[in-house]
Amino acid sequence: MSPVRAADFEAEVSFISAADGGRQGPAVQGFRPDIQYEDSEGLWMVWPLFIDKNGVELAKGTVIPRVSNANFYIVNDDLRRTVHRDKLRENTHFHICEGGRKVAVCRVVKILSLYEDFDAS
């Protein structure tokens, strides 16, 4: 299920209820939202793959619990170096967004391979 390379970081994710403006239905493994840092307006292609309590990524199509952890993968390598390395630290807060709507609040719990450079070939 994982992409070809290692995850950049792990975060705790809490989905916002529909009554509070969040998703109308549950998220499933494999959906591709964007993230937004609390200190900026921009949306970034940083995609989650949710994990179980043992750190194993869930199967595609699995319904995601309202509160869970996920491995996050930064899609653009250049932006990993020029933007995300400056913004991401343990305890950094951000949101998962679908379009312009914030659907989850998140907190970085562990930096994984964020500082590794990957061969694009």
C-alpha cells in the first residue's frame, strides 16, 4: 500500500464532526486530501496513509476511525526541501482539507524521512 519511498512524518489525526463543518461521511484509506498549516492560507499536496496501533498502514478502502494516526507523504520533492522542512517539527499543528473545507485537525508526532533526499530516477 505504501508509496515507493518512506513516509516523511507521522501525525495524529482527529476528524471534525459533520455538525462542526467536517466530512458528511467517514474517510476511507486512499483518499487524497491536502494539508494546510495553521500559520498559512496555502494548501499542500501531502497525502496520508492511515496506520493501526502497531504502525501498519491500513488496507485501501478501509474506513478510517475518527481519531487515528497516519503516515504522511509529501508529493513534491522540491517543496519538501524548500517549504516543508522549515515548517514541520514534532507538535506542529495543521489541518487536512478537502477543497477549502477543513475536515481534520492534526499534530505531528514523529519526523520520519523528511530530511532524506530521494533519487527521482
